[in-house]
Amino acid sequence: MKPPAILASLLLSAMPLFAEPRIFESDETPATLIELFTSEGCCSCPPADAWMSTLKTSPDLWKKFVPVVFHVDYWDRLGWPDRFASAANTARQRRYAASWRRNSVYTPGFVQNGREWRDWSGRVPLMANGSEKVGKLQIILRDRIHADVIFTPARTAPKPLQVEVALLGGNLESDVKRGENSGRKLRHEFVVLHLAAPALTASPATAPARRSDGEKTFRYVGLGAARAEIGENGCRCSGS
């Protein structure tokens, strides 16, 4: 059985190599994880992508919620290969669908704290953050690609944990030439460019992530049942 996961979101700005490690630490209260499954080949997806992009200017970003966008590959067959899509992202969505006892997947598809979320367009507010203390997450950033992750639970020691660390891209644009969105310029935020899943052990776990050259903004985000957010002024952590 796959172990529970820890989520950490770390904002990295353009900077030289660190003279010494930088340390970020969460408080013990929850943040909401918002996942979008989308595709550049789907004509219904641009409104959902645009809505996710509006979260970039929210004062609650990285404090009360953490948005991430996974591009799936099952629309590529219509003629436009989405450069951000992967079979792994599609498999992630299918695992969610199986856990909800659904027989199919669709785009745009939203997931909020592991649950299917159809009222994403603002008609229903985001799920309220919990107030229960779940534990403290610490990130020790060694350099631009290595970090030590330490989770201290608020209650009894949990089962073995796994850390999922994603590299996010923002300010991304694509000029679509074929498929349902042919002729459109699509813009994206919070796109998962790379995902790593090292185990979290009794000693700090090293979680390398790979930089994708040419992108304008990058963040490291871990996804899972225990969720956290880290920004320049600190971070937040949650669990379920």
C-alpha cells in the first residue's frame, strides 16, 4: 500500500546559489489543496484555466489554499500534443476517479482536498480550512534543487509517509495550431512540470526536483494527504 503523503509548497525567486541553507517552517493548521486536470486540446478547458489563473492575485494564495494544474494526455489524439501533458498526470486523475467509484475521467476536472469538485466557477466557496492542529512541516532548502523535509505530527506518530514534490511553471503561453482550440493563445499558471516522490524517513529526506529551462516562474510543491504551503514569510501545513 502506498504510504500517506506530505505536501510542501516552496516559492523560489531568481537568485544565485545559497551561501547557507534557507529554512521555512509551517504552522500546524490546514490549507486547502486545489488540483485541476486540464488539456490544451479540450475546448471546455480554457475557462477553468483562466479561473485558476485568477488565484495568482489572491491574498490567500499559499496561505489558505495551494493550486496545482495537471495536464492530461488523452486529448492529444485529436491532433494537438499538449507539451505539458503526461501519462502520469492522466494516471493520477484515474486513481482519483477510481477512489470515487467513477468509471471515467473528464476535463476540466477539479479536485479539492481529494474530493471531486464541480462548483469551481465561484458559485460555491472553497472548502473552509480546518482548525485542527495536524503537525508542523519544516523545509531546509540546501540549494536550488535539494531540500530536506521534516514533518513533526501534532498527535501520535503517523504511519510511514511519502513526500511528493512538484515543480510548477507560471506565466506560460501556447499558440495552439490544431485540435479543438486551434488558433487560440492559451495561458497557464501553476502547471506541474515535474513530480518527484521520495520517501520520508525518520531522518530528513532529500527531495530533488528538476528545473525546466525557459520557464519564467517556478515553485516546488508537494502534494498529498498532509498539505502545506510555504511562501517568503512562512508556510502552512494541513492533513487529512
